[in-house]
Amino acid sequence: MTANLLVLGIESSCDETGVALVETRGPGVPVLCAHALHSQIEMHQAYGGVVPELASRDHIRRVLPLTQKVLGEAGRALTEVDVVAYTRGPGLAGALLVGAGVACALGAALGKPVLGVHHLEGHLLSPFLSLDPPQFPFVALLVSGGHTQLMRVDGVGHYELLGESIDDAAGEAFDKSAKLMGLGYPGGPALSKLAEHGDAAAFKLPRPLLHSGNLDFSFAGLKTAVLVQAKKLGDQLEARKADLAASTQAAIVEVLVKKSLAALRQTGLKRLVVAGGVGANRSLRLQLDAACLAVGVRVHYPELHLCTDNGAMIALAAAMRLQAGQQAASEAYAFDVKPRWPLNSLSRSL
């Protein structure tokens, strides 16, 4: 499909409400017209984590005002939208239902087709909105919330799973370790910031599955090791917290970097795409850049403001699926959501 299309994307899978407009202009990479995002972090901080019911109710309050904001910033009218896209899964069921319901209601009211998008495919394709977009094929390191995966990507909708987390994902390891150190919510960014002031070699923490011979990940044991070390420190924890944070981050980053390099060797590809919230981690970017430069591999990241969940990646994924003929938007407005949905299960039968 090469006709110009204006795609409205709605993201509501967890604790961010995102809306964006993306326009296809022929066969080239779609262009981001405008996007807006509301984070629920402040609301959930009092509970130490995401409360699904509160998340769903807040999405209801935010999604239409954000849509109006995006249309205003782009200078477009709602009637100009050609396709309404939404996150179908994976994510929190109640939160997903808000975005899906609003998208399908808008589509029905406008008489325009709708399209459900895979949240992780949105992350996977988000670097195409960067100033240095990748080219197919590439290896993708997806490090988003509860997902850590290595994929071979030959094109839109052509994904081969190379390895994945068998228990805690990298993002969960950051967040849970931070909670054990009393860093509050969200823990990952707080741990990374504290790690900048610590000694990464201060504590010898495990690198799970580093020498497993496969591309799977496991971070539950690391979390346990952090707990044991924190208890050992006792009253000294506060004074050594930066060192423990730095050592924890070093363990996670080393596993991600070495597994990514192993995936590149296994596939013979010379291009790596990193996407998802953990992809914003400064230490991970620095070490991946250095390691890939040494072996002649190009690395691509989403812009920092597009690493978290956002509507831009959902609108983009929808637009690229339409361009590639991988999926057709539908004027059937009955919908479902898929809280659990493996990325490598995507096919033309969606």
C-alpha cells in the first residue's frame, strides 16, 4: 500500500496514555506529525507499583484530551484521519480495553477503519522514527518492562525469536532490585541514576545464563543475589547503596551486551536495533556502542522520548504494517484485547 494515509495511534497498555498522528507518504518511512503522552507515575508512586484499576480509569480521563491536543498540534481535523490504530496487547486487560474501545468508537463514528497493533512491535519499529533509521534485516534487542527478547527481523511482520527471558526480564530486574534497596517507584531509572555515583566492581553479582550456550535470559537469580547482599550490608546499606546499584546495573548490562553480540554472530547480521524502556539506559548504550563498533556492527536506538510506551510507536507500526501489506484495517468495530501475545506469533491471519 503506497497511498498517503493519516494514522491516529492510541497506546494504553499499562501506565502511560499516548496518542499520535503518523502520515505515510508513498513507500518511504512514515512521518510523525505530532504526539502527546501522559504518564501515571506520580499517581502510582503511593502504591509502589501500578494499580490496574486506577490505570484504566486514568486512561479514560486522558485519551480524548490528548487526542484533541495532538490534532491541534498537527493542524489536522479528526475527519482527516484515515485509520485509527490502538494497542491490542500485550498489557493490562482493563487498560487495553480503554484504548481499544475509544479507537473503535472513533472509527465507527468517523466511518473509518481500525487496526489493532502489537505493543512490542511498536517498540521494535520505533527506531524508524529516529534521525538514523535502520534497514532490514537486523537483530533486535527488545527490553521493555516484563519482556527481554532477541529477535531476527527480516521485515515488517517477519520476526524470528532467538531468545527470551525465562523468568524476570531486565526491566523487572532493575525495578525489583531498586525496590529491595528502598529506591521507590519507578525503580529502574532511580537505580540507574544512583549507579552513576557507585563502583560497578564493588560487589560480585551473578551474570545468569551468560555462558548457557543459548540466547535466553534469566534475571530472577540476580534479584535474589541483590537481596542477599543488601541483608549482609545491614546498617551499611545506605552508605553502600550506590555501589550496589552500580554492581547490579553492570551485571544486567553485561548479560544484555554479550547475548546481543552472540545473536549477531549466530545470524551473521551487521545491524542491531535496541528498543524498549531499558534501551534508554545510558550504560547499556555506551557499552553496546563500544562493543558493536569493535566488530563492525551498526546500532540503532529510538529517540529517548520514544523509549517509553507512546502513541507514536503504535501509529507507526500500524502505518508500516499497512504499507507492507501485512494487515488490512477493518471496519468491523467489535474488538478484543490480548493481554498475553507472543510477538513471533504475528502473521497475515491477524
